[in-house]
Amino acid sequence: MQTFPHAAPVATHPDTRQPDAEDGFSLSGPEEGEVEEKRPPRAAVLHEIIRREGEQELSRGAVALGLSALAAGLSMGFSLLARGLLHRYMPEGPARYLIESLGYPFGFIVVILARQQLFTENTMTAVLPLMTDPGLGRFMALLRMWAIVLAGNLVGVAVFAWGILHMQQFDGPTQAAFVQFGRELMLNSPWQMFSKGILAGWLVATMVWLLPAADQSRILVIVLTTYLIALGGFTHIIVGSLETLYLVFSGDLSLADYALRFALPTLAGNIVGGSLIFALISHAQVRSDGA
């Protein structure tokens, strides 16, 4: 029988990635921790963060809510101010609207980072506790909060609009830009105010949902979502009130037209977009997951 010499053993390198029942490979303890750290939070986690924040806001006293809402209304004035100044110093051309709209997010950044009370945020935040545990008491607490925050926001933007009109801080072209924004807004029919308000409320609710997972990108999330509101010409009850109340104080628009043609349909649209669509869908998603 022919024999063969023993072959030299072939060197093998052990594969540190051992098969795993779930994903095909096992990881070391530190690697598992790294994976968990980099995974986005589950929808249930985001829901619970926002729900608890809503619970906290619903329990706040009327004075604290009102002052925070007033501060938010005043801060939102800087959205009009920044946009007007960019419009004033940008040359005519197709890029002008794209650049001036970058001023729109400024007030939102101030309000959100300063944790002031903005009505369209509350169409998401304060609604989740009611959806989680429905009841007449919670519903009345929600209406109380909405009334206080909306009133405070509107008083704040009214004071800001009156101030930039009468305190002679800006030149004629800048004042003309403020007037132009209000007039362009009022070209919408009441139905358009409502339908565009749905999209604005939806986008603000989307922003609120994304912020807990944004970490170091919070400002980017705020800018991108609110910039889209500006680009699309979607109607927002607080920013739009700033623009239209400027017209009311300058004599270009009656208070009745402000209320009936802009405020009421836009308010309804923001609530539908933020509460009845986005918040409801997001809540239903979490409930369907059994979380």
C-alpha cells in the first residue's frame, strides 16, 4: 500500500465572531454595549418621554404657564424680525425667499431651548397623557392649559408686533418687509389657512417627537422642520398672528378679519395636524406594539 508523508498542519486563525442564534454573530460585552448605545430609542421610549413632559406641564400653575407662554410669544417675535432683516438686505432674485426663510426658525430655537410654552408644541405634548388615560378631568386640564398658553402666546406676539411698529427701531424697507409678509399670508382663503395649518401642526408635532432622540442635533431638527413650514407657506397660529397683528396695528387689516379669516381656521388646522393626526397616530403605533 502506498503511503503518503504526513502533511504539515495548516495554521488556522480562530474566528472571533462566533455564530449566534439571533443575528449570526456574538459580540463581546463592550461591543454589545456599543450597539445598544448607538441604537435609536424605541417609539415607546419617545412616547413616554413626551407623555411625562405633558403630565408635568398639565400640573403647572396658571401663573407659571401664563408667564412662560407670554415669554414664548415675545420670543417668537424674533422669527418675524430675523426674516424681515434678511429680506431687507438680500437682493431681488429667486434665492431671496430661500435665504430669508432661514430667519423663520430663530424664534422656535429660542422658545424650545429656553423651555418656554408654545401652543403648537402642546398640541402634541399635552395630548398624549389624555390619550394614554382618557377622562373628563384630563380633558378639562388639557383645555385649561391650551387656553392659558394660547392667550399668553397671543399677548406676547401682539406686544412684539406693536413694539416693532411704533418704537421706530427699523427703517422703511424693513417695515415694508413686515407688511409684505402679512399681506402675502392674508392672500390665503380661510380653507387654505385651515389646510396649510394642518401641515404646520403636523410638522411641529414631528419636531416634538424627534427632539428626545436628537441629542446633539436638536437645533438642526428645529431648523429643518420649521424652515420647511416657512418654505411651504404653511400657516402657524403664533407666527402668523405676529404677521397679521402687525397689519392690524398699522391699519391694513381689521381685527375681525384677523380672527375670522386667519386665526380661527389656522388654529383649527394646527390642532388637527398636531393632535388628531400626528399625536393620535404616534400613540396608536405604541399601543399596537403592546408597549
